[in-house]
Amino acid sequence: MAFSVKGKEGGIRMKQQLSSKRLIEAVEKERFSGTIIVKKDGQTLFEHAAGYADKASQRLNFLDTKFGIASGCKLFTAIAVCQLVESGSLSFHSRLNECLKKDFPTFDQSITIHHLLTHSAGIPDYFDEDEMEDFEELWKQTPMYSMKNAADFLPLFQEKSMKDKPGNRFHYNNAGYILLGLIIEQQTGLSFSDYVEKHIFQPANMLDSGYFSLDQLPGNTAFGYIHNDDWNWRTNIYSIPIKGGADGGAFTTAPDMMKLWEALLNHQLLSKVLTDLLLTPHIKVKDGVEYGYGVWINREGNHPWKYQVMGYDPGVSFHSAHYPQLNITMAIPSNHSSGPFKIMKIIEEDLLSI
């Protein structure tokens, strides 16, 4: 089955169709487990669910199944910070030592909210991908079941030395978003998850989303699965923190993620000024890729052609993107460690000509 669409003038053009047959073949080849939704102008081009939410009981994934999205929810944290800036509680130039009452003896005193949002603070991380390859290694000395709040992560990086000067370069950093979560809590008097549920999920009508504890998952939630080379599997319950927070680990559905993009782009969560600022490229990651506030931005010439969020944990992979020049949005959560990236690339090959 294919869906006909019209072309568009400009640096990015839309091809003639999205091939459902090709996507289904890719789903089967990749053993994809998760959901896929693609919309243009609010109309569904493609939707599909595959695999098992619970392999042991052979409970299927559905379009409204809840999935962990790892770092894909850094966008939620960035939106929350922008809301506090909009209310006057913070400024992007506010310094860390001015808005968080915690002791960081080795940290540079010039670190700002902007630096934390753009992964340019130069602070140490609790999981530095340049030094560690396996996220699971963290929990051998620090039990994953003890990581329930943002403050629980502080001993993992609080007294380590700076990695770089603030603002010097982009270096992906989870600890920076942990600090943003603590700032949100101190400024609002709410737990981070309560703030996001009240001020982001509810206004966006994301009724199936939340920060769920792994030992208290609600119904219709997918367990994350880690596979060995022989395709034997185990769950990820001992491989990630028991509850997500500001740096990652929320659960959402593909339909809810589509609602998030809609609410953000329609200025239901932030004013146009703050929304535009969140989606502005603030720092270069590499050629053609930049970072805004909580969102990756792919640029073609002088114009962004893709806003993207993504997340990877053991047993979790997630991609969601909005293509502003074509008004196409997609969400692809999975309860395997890989899959969404390849599916997204096939969708882009079918739909986009750059």
C-alpha cells in the first residue's frame, strides 16, 4: 500500500509515496519490536505495531503500548526549564551556583543554565561514553534499585574534576540534565516527575505517559529486552535505573509523542518566542548536525530540515522527529536495543528528497 502526496518547493522535497510494503519488510528483517506512526499535516501516512511487550506471556505490542524512551525525554526537561524562564523564575544566563543549593567543589563558577541545556558545561558525567562502553557496568557498584531520584546520582559525579571550560564545545552529558532536574525541583517545590506530568503531559493530553518505576509498571507497558548474539533474551530490569528522571527514562506511547510535538509546535506549552528559542541551533555537534535545547537539529543549508529526539538504553531504543518544511512527524519507540534508526532511515528514503 502506498500513500500519494504532493511535492513541495524548496531545499527539501517530498517524494511521491511511502511504501508500506517496504516498511513491513524492514520490520520483519530487523525483528523490530515496537510501534511506528508517521503523519503529515495531522493525517496518518503509516502506523504499525510489531513484536511482544512481554515475550514470556506473548503479550503483543499495540499502537498505544507504553515504552521507555531513555534520553528521548531530555526534551521534556528542556521544555520545563523554558517554562521557568518564561515565568521569570530563571534565566538562561542564571549560574548553576545561583539556582541550586548543592556543593560542587571542583565545578567552574561560570556554568549557566544555557551550558547545561546544550551539553557544553564541561562538567564530568556519571556515564561518560568516552570512558565506558557498557551502561550496565555502572550498576555493579551502585545498585540500580537505589536510583529513584535525581539527587541519588550526585555521588557519581559531584566531586569529579571538570572535563572542559564551560561553553568550549559540545560533549553529550547526562549529568547536566540531572542538575537541570534538581533546579526544577528547587525552583518549583515539586518533584521533577510531578512537575512534568502537571505542566507538560496534562496540557499536551499525554495521558498514557509517566515516569514509572520498573517494579510498578502500569498495564499495557512493554518490558525492555536485551538480546545476545544467538538472540536469547533477558529483560533490562537490572540494567537501567529503577525510575527515570530529568536525563531520561520516561515512558510514553507513539501517539502521545505525536501529541507532544503538536502541543509544542502549536505553542500550547511555551510561547512562540520560547518555542523558537528551544528549536534554535545553539551549538555545533558536527557538520550538518546542531543542538538546540533538548533537541537535535539537522540543517540543510540555512534551514533546519529535521528536529529530532532519540534515546538508547539497554533494552530501549527510540527515535522521534519533525520535518518542519514538510510538516511530517514520526514516532518510533522500541523495547529492543536497536531498530528505530533503520526504520526512520527507510521512511526518510521513501518520503524525502534533499
